[in-house]
Amino acid sequence: MWNLLGVGLSMGGKSVTIKLKERLTSVRRGTIPCEKEAAGVKNVYIVTGASGFLGNNLVRLLTQDPENQVRALVLPGDQSPGLEGLPCQIYYGDVTQEETLEELFQVPEDVQVYVIHCAAVVSIKSKRDPKLYQVNVEGTKHVVDKTL
């Protein structure tokens, strides 16, 4: 069973609110069950934006429960010193490039999966920034698509 938890986003006066706290039916496109990972694991948490302030703190909180498997998504090349020493699996990918998310979303079939989407770009500039839309809207669509 997939569970997607989202965050509200605002872009240039336009509010793009993503309120997704509903259970999504698992349609399991091409995922490979990993028995070794499933041993003793009841919940899999996928946290995007894990090297950011919010994502990093969520990873720290979630890794306190040994029944949780925490998968932290960080950008390729990101050093992520805040994740060092934590019992989590680090995956390198970019929400704007859907193909880089494949391995992250391969999960065992007999566990609950929670996706916590924290990856975002924040800006206070008045000028429109295409990167903002690409990450905050298109990237969110890619994450949602992976859960369906």
C-alpha cells in the first residue's frame, strides 16, 4: 500500500497546493521485490529532499524506529553531511528527471510505503524562475506518478 504525504507550494502569487494524504492503490509498475530488505521491516519511508532542512529532520526522526526503512533522496553530487551516520539508505536522483527515481521506488510488496515529498526550490525573487516550476510542479508530478 502506497501513502503519499505532500506539502503546500506557492509560486509567484499562484497557489499550487498539493494536499495528498490519501492512500493510493499500488499498481506496482515493474518493481522488484527485495526479500532481504523486507526482513523485519514494516514500513518503508521515501523522503525526497532529504538533504534539506525539513527532509533531513524527518529522516532523523524516522530512523529512530528500527522497524522503519528510510530511503533518503538527494541530488547527485550532494555531499549531504547531515545524513552521515544515520541508518538510512541514500539514493541519488533528481525529481525533475523521472528516470533517476526508478531504484528509489522499487520496494517489497508486503510493507507499507510512505512517500514524504520535501524536495522543493524556495525563492523570494519577484522574477519568474523556470527552475521553480520545474522542481516544484513537474518534480512533484514525477513523484506522484511513481506512487501510482
